[in-house]
Amino acid sequence: MTFRYSFTFPITGPNKLPRFKGWAAEHVPEVEVNLPQQVPVKSEAMTIRLKSVEDRQKLMTKLAGAKL
């Protein structure tokens, strides 16, 4: 199965990838994500790839109100 779905969410500051990886491992370990290789520090959003619509919905629900 490939990563066909994408999800873009707001995230600011440095070290976006390690912060998201840590958060995802703690809050949604069952959701597989495909992360970009790098995200510029000045960027205010990050797009990740997901395998299913259900995974996207889980992530959207958990990220609502989360402080990354």
C-alpha cells in the first residue's frame, strides 16, 4: 500500500520533523506517515503523506488543539 493521501497542518519554529515524530509516536503510534526529508525553518506548515483516509481523519482529530 502506498502513501496516497496528504495532510498539511500549521507548525512553526525549528526542528519540526523531530517534534512531529515524537508527538506522533506518543499520540498516534498506529498511524504510518511518510515525512518530507526536510522542512525549512521559516515554513509555517508541513505536509505529510498517509496511507488511508481513516489515518488522515485520526491525525486531524488528534492534532486539533495540539501544541507542536
